[in-house]
Amino acid sequence: MTTLQSVPALGTHPASGSLPSRAETREQLSRATYDLLVIGGGILGISTAWHAAQSGLRVALVDAGDFAGATSSASSKLLHGGLRYLQTGAVKLVAENHFERRAVSREVAPHLANPLTFYLPVYKGGPHGAAKLGAGVFAYSALSAFGDGVGHVISPAKASRDVPELRTDNLKAVAVYGDDQMNDARMALMTVRAAVDAGAVVLNHAAVTGLRFTRGRVTGAELKDTADGTEFGITARLVLNATGPWVDHLRKMEDPNAAPSIRLSKGAHLVLKRTRPWRAALATPIDKYRITFALPWEDMLLLGTTDEEYEGDPADVSVTEADTAQILDEAAFSIKDQQLSRDLITYSFAGLRVLPGGPGDTSKAKRETVVTEGRGGMLSVAGGKWTTFRHIGRTVMNKLAALPGHPLAEDMEPMNRLPKKLPLPGIANPNAVAHRLLIDGGTPGPRMAPDTARHLATHYGSLAFDIARLANESPELAKRVHPDAPEIWAQVAYARDHEWAETADDVLRRRTTLTIRGLATDEVRDGVEKLLADRD
């Protein structure tokens, strides 16, 4: 294990300079009146802040924890059209999802997303027949304008060559379709960076302790910096509550009599080491409505998910033994036993889907976004899908423009006048970036390892060259954080100075993959904490 010596905070970043200190950011937030204060740094709040800043509004974004610290980094890591929505006849929804998926993966963030082939196995006695699923994947690909090829059916023998752990007993056929996957935490962080590049001011680890009111209207918030306990306030013409599972908690700060507006569904996942290479993902029907996924992701295997109503404290959501047993049992429908050993589990996580309030099975509930206005004028936004995060941001902005009295309309550029597919920072061909890193990344130091080059290229795009530069300037930063992971110490320094990392978990769980790989050892954590403490 590499022991990292003390490395001071970086100097001026070649492009944008290091981030302002938390004290400087608090001062900036306290002394101005913002057009829009977004409370909640999940992808809904981040996307809204990004679009609002693009439109010309003065925007502040705060979160009680880390950006994407809850559900937004606990998803199935997919950008997808939603194959199961065809079951309910939601053809228009699937087409819209596909449009957004293709926009993100091809034009907005091709450096952060990658295509993934899905195999949908058809077993004897299963909930769907081969003809039905074959027709379903053809229709699914048609709604994507055949951009990922034509959905079709292949033989079990061909499928097992790409997925060697596929269970072939009673396997009749395999339907094939295409979607995309991503690292959700990295996608969220790049969107935060895009919002800041557009003019937004952001601060994580800043908890709302109360709302500000002027003549009965919500006009800001009181906050506490959980990093050092400093209290401060933000004044804004309009406040947007984008706190996800906590949306009703903030609504009660506005109006103690506010009725519940949402319900929650828990989605648990397991991460396992792979026993053999996978060249496709599995989407296995469990019943008429539910599908369980087995996704090759970050050189590991991601299994899930569950879908059960959750009524506890959102902060306490976790993966239970029952969740683990359910995920493994459902995965066993299509995966051989040796790949499902509990000894292979490196990590587990759970997130909470925010669903519109009402009765019925959560697995059948619509994943729609709900925007409401409270008694004090605070807007609350909840629900939706990762795939459509840009569309949700635009939807909220259109709602802001149409508010009674049009308080912000005169100061904001209409959404239809803004670029519809503005790329996220670092946009580049990841293959080209990886190639360049392998050729130039070690100059003048030792040559960069291929897995590190590939990891940097697919998590940072062209910004990977800045990390390579840090590694070249400080040999200590060129070393691996853990011998079994591709990450290097330069990423920790970069996260500290350019990606708002305040805690070891910020780095290990969301800015790198070390926690998910099961490699966040005490020694690694100590090294990260020392490097974080060396900021200016």
C-alpha cells in the first residue's frame, strides 16, 4: 500500500483556478440577493441550477450533505428508455426517454456514458414468451429510431458466449436491445461544474435550519455549514425545494399544516466482483412488471434492484439482509451460482425513489416529476428519472417563467432560446483521451498504466489531462491509491481543489470508485483525510 506524503493544495488550475474557500463562498452567498435558491444537490436540483444559470438568473445551490450524496448516486447507473413502460402502453414516454438518453450519451456527455447491450432471457415457464419479448425489443429499438441497432432474438448458445455466467437450463431464447450506462455520481458532479461555469454559486455540506419569510413569502433560508458549524443565510426572490426524499420535511418548514405530497420506494443494489468477463448485461423478467438487472459496471457486477414502499427516515435507508437475499435469489433465475457467492460482494447501497402520493403498488407507479407551489410561494419539485435530468431542469424553468405575476420571466432567457444539447465539461472521445494519456501521460514521469488511463478518460474526459499534469508534477500523486484500483492520488487532490470534496466519503464513495470496490481501507481513508486537510 502506498503511503502518501503531505501534498499541499494545488495552485492555479490551468483553466479555472482552484475553488474559493468555504468561507469565501459563504460570504458570497450571504451578501447577495439571488433570483433562485435551489435547496437540494441531487440531480434534479443540480440540473435546475444549471439551466437557471444558463438562462441568466443569479443562482445559488446548497445541499445538507454532498452533491449526489443520496439517491442520485444510488441508482442503477442506467440511461435508458424504460423497456418495462411498454407494458403499460406508455409509448410516448419511452420515445421521450430515448431522445434524452441519446442526447446525453452521444452529444452532452459521451465521455461519461457508454452503450451497453442487454440480453433479456426467455425461460420455460417465465412470465413472457419469446415472441412477445422479441416484438417488445423490436418496438423498443424502433422508438429509439434504431440508433442502437434493431431489437432481435438470438440463441442461448450465442448469448452464453457473451455472458459466460448465464444460466442455460430451460433457456429458450434471448431477446437483445441497447441502452446506455454511466457513473451517476460523476455525471452529477460534472453537471455541478457546468452550473458553476454558467454562473451558479454552490455549497455542499450546508444544512437548512430554517426558512426566511417576508410578508408571508419564503425569501431565503438560514443555514449551518456542517464542516465547521458556521451559521449564515441566503436571500432569494424564489426558493426551490429539490430535497428529494426530504421534500415534505422542507414543505413543513414553509407550512406546518402541509399535507404529505410524496411516497417513497426503496431500491437496493449489490456490487460483486466478476468471476469472468461480461460483454453484455442481463435484464431478467421476474413477473409481469418487474425486471432484475445484472450489469457489468466499473469492472464489477451490479445486481438489483428492489422496489418496496419505504416509510422510515430517509437518512436511515440501508440494504437489509432481506434485500440481499431477494436480490441474489432473483439474480439466480438467470445467473450461475458461482457468480452469486456472498464472498464476492464488495458493497451494497440503497436509494429512495420519490413517487407521487397515492395508493397502489410502488413498482407500478409512474416515475413522473411533480412541481407544486406552497402557501409561502416556495416551489417543490420531486420525482423523475436520471435519464431525463435535462428535461426535468427545463420543465422546472418553464414553470418558473409561468408563475403568477411572472417574477423572474423578465430576467431569464426562455428555454427555447438556449442551446438544447449543451455539453458537460470535459466532453471528448474517451478512446482518444485514453490514447493520449498512454502516450503523453507519463512525461516526464513513469508511464501511466492502461487501466488508469482508461479510468481517467471515462470519468473526466479531457479534464483527465489536468489530473495527469498533477501526477507528472508530483510523483507522489502518480501512485495508485490502492493497488487493486485504477485511481491515483492526483484524483484525490483534484477532488479537493476542483470538485468540492470535503470528507473522505466524498472522495471514496462519489469522486472515485474505491468504496464501491470494497477498497476504502483504514489506511486509504487516513491517506485521503490527510490530503484533504492539506488544503489552503
